[in-house]
Amino acid sequence: QVQLVESGGGLVQAGGSLRISCAASIEDFRFTAMRWYRQAPGKQRELVAIIKPGGIADYADSVKGRFTISRDDVKNTMYLQMNSLKPEDTAAYFCNAGLNRWGQGTQVTVSS
């Protein structure tokens, strides 16, 4: 019923940029708070950013000023623009639509 599909991950050099996407096949996407999480090997899953209905966004301190979360309520898609990438950003990035609704993840690897 609910499908979240991340895409856009890849390998980038430190200092580079990448935009990942989450296509959300859910009803009333525009009224749903969406989140990006990430999980690096050996680490717990952490919240990266949240975007609430209307576009109100919050970020983890580690990505503030570098990442921008956005949403397109016509395309039912959430984005994460990642700039000035650091090796510490290397992780699998997961889309979350609240509760226990997750995408499969997209891998972002930042080389130094």
C-alpha cells in the first residue's frame, strides 16, 4: 500500500554534491511529515532531516548549512540536496514517512 523508493546515491569526492530522492506512493503526501535517516556501518540509524507539511524543515547539527531537504507535493517526492560532502556522510540513506514506513535505502559514499 505504501511504497517509498530512494534513488540518486552514488560515489562522490569529498567536497562534492549529490541529490537523492524519495518517491512516495502514499495518500495525502502533502500532509505527511517526511524524514531522511542515514546509517553508517557500525553506527546507529540517525535522523538527518525532517520536512513537515508546508515545507518546514529541521536538520541534524552535523548537516546544517550543507544539506537541504525539500519536497514536491505534486510529484509526491522528497529530496535531499547534499553539498560539501564529507567522508563522515558516508551511509545508507533511508526515506521515512512516519511510523514504521521505510524505503529500501540508497547508498552514499564519500571518498577522501
